[in-house]
Amino acid sequence: QVQLVESGGGLVQAGGSLRLTCAASTTTSIFSVSVMAWYRQTPGKQREWVADVFRGDSTIYANSVKGRFTISRDNAKKTAYLQMNGLKPEDTAVYYCKSSGPLGTYWGQGTQVTVSS
């Protein structure tokens, strides 16, 4: 089993930045081959995919965040990150980390990001 703990959310003004962190409780060998992803969800809406980072550090992004958000990973620390710049009010959501690997798929508990206009 893999436990994921997100942190780094908060309240920020439009145009500001936040860095989310997702710490995984697993071995470095399991973490390093897992695909790490960030999703977000607002009340009454489906969870929305934001970005993926793969085992070779390649990344893909949703069009809505491309050019503003950067996903990365540190395998030695078993941690994934989401650097969010140029935040907009429509980025307000609960952000979730997801791990997909040899032990299955796991989700964190989420961290709230609120962007004020």
C-alpha cells in the first residue's frame, strides 16, 4: 500500500504562486517507476486531470495549465511537486496527488488552493 500526503495549499492572490508537495510512503524503487499525477476538483464537478510526470521525468499538462504549472519529481525523496505560477481564480480547487505503479493506484487526501481576484 502507498500513502500520499499533499501539502502546500493555501490562499493566494491572482497572479501569485504556490508549490504543492506530494510525499509518498513507499520504497524509492516503487516510487521511481510510478507515474505521479495531479488532479483538481471543485464542488459539484468531476475531478479534473492537471498533469503527469513519468518515470523518465517526461511530463504532460492539461491545456488549462500549460505554461503556468510545472510538475516534477524527486525519486530520492519519494516526492512529487506542482509549481503553480500565474494563478487565476478559476484554479481554485482541492488538488489531489495520484500514484500509479506496481502496487496499484493511490490518491492523497487533497489540499485546498484558493485564488482570490
